[in-house]
Amino acid sequence: MPEGKRENLPNTPTGAAIRVRGRGCPGPPFAVRAPGTGTLEVSNVLQTIRSRFEFAAAEAIALAAVVLLSQFLLHSTVAAGTISGASGLIEVPSADVLADGAFEATVRFAGDKVGLSATYGAFDSMEVAVNTLRTGKDEAIGIVLKGVVYEETGPRPAVAIGLETGQSYAVLSKRIAPGVRLHAGYGIGRMQGLFAGFTYSLSTVSARGAAAPVTTLLGELTPNGVNVGARMVFSPVFAADIGLLDLREATAGLSVRLMF
């Protein structure tokens, strides 16, 4: 029999089994038998095995990518998100700033107003922002300047000082448990007095790898009332948040972050 051909095995019904000798492969041929069902092509068997292997490998790679992305987002600091555009919660700022070269633009509504904010990180320890919702009496645009005095370490909280149109403040932020950070500070002006807040990041990767947005719960106590909300980070680029100011006035925002 020529190499690379197949032939019926003797003493078997035609098509019940095949004998294969591979090109360049010495030795006796091998047979694949499919009792009662006719021939079973070796090439089909190999193709099926390869397809299943490729599918399993692709599924494993996708799951690993989802887990890595979720862990990156879960352990990253809270995205800039206060109504004024400063990094923080809803109204309470945190002792964080955007990374050097990061730019974030947000469209937001609060109560019956719709506005914009734009924030830019510089020198890894400072951010500047402008917004149209937290402005002065005669100004159309509010300005934010915040700088980190001390970065967070094991025993020491991060410390930042912020100057905004209508208010200024000093704030401390500290991680106290996996995914949990506390924020506290003192403000002068629009947010006069002590304020505090917490953030709790939820892991949202299921056992089967179905991903949902990494969600951070927000809660804060300010001289103006209690605010609650949630921030959903869909990717390093897109995020959204919803909340209640003083537990009655709705606010929501959609953010886009870019690196320059």
C-alpha cells in the first residue's frame, strides 16, 4: 500500500475500519474502528482534539485577563469623582491625586443642574481641575488645586491640602483593610468643619470568570449632611457613579480618563 493511503482492514465490512500509514513513518499501520457507524477519519479525530484544546486555551487566557484587570482596578485608588472634579468620593475629597499625565473629564448632574469637570494630574503629587457645578457667586467656573503632602505608607496615612473655589481643606486617607479606606479632614468655606468618609471596593469576578464592573461603595458625613453612592469602574478608561446628596438629592456622573 502506498504511504499516506488508507485501506479497509481484512475480514471487516467495507468502511467499518481503516488502516493508515503516515508518510515517512515506518512500522505497521494503525487502525481506527467505529463499530456500527462506519469509518472514522483520523484527521477528523485530530481536528476535534485540536479544536477543543484551542477553545480551552482561549477560555483560560480570557479568564486570566479578566482576573488581572479586575485586580488592577480593585487595588487602584478611587478615581477622581467629587462634584468639583477633585479626587475623592462624592463631596468629600481624598488625599489622592491623579497620576502624572492623567486627564479625566466628567459630565455630571446634581439635583437640577448639569455640569462638566476636567482634572489633570501633574508631578505625581498634584492635580488641577475646573468645573461648572461648584463655583463662586459671580464665577462661571470653579477651580481646584490639590497637592499631596505625605503619601500613604504602612503606619502613616496620606495627607493632602486642597484649595477650591468656595472652600479649602486638609484631608487624611488610610487603608485599614483590604478594599477599605477611611478619609477624614477639616474644611473652611462651603464645607465648613469636620468631614469624614469611607470607600469599600467589591470584588466582582465570579467563579466562572463572568466580569462585572469593579464597584466601590461610598459613604460620607459632611457638615451639610450624609451622602451615599457607588462608583463603577468598567476599565482604566471608563467609570460611572451614582449617589444621593443628603440622602435625597440625586447625583450621577460619567467619566473618561486618558493618559498623556
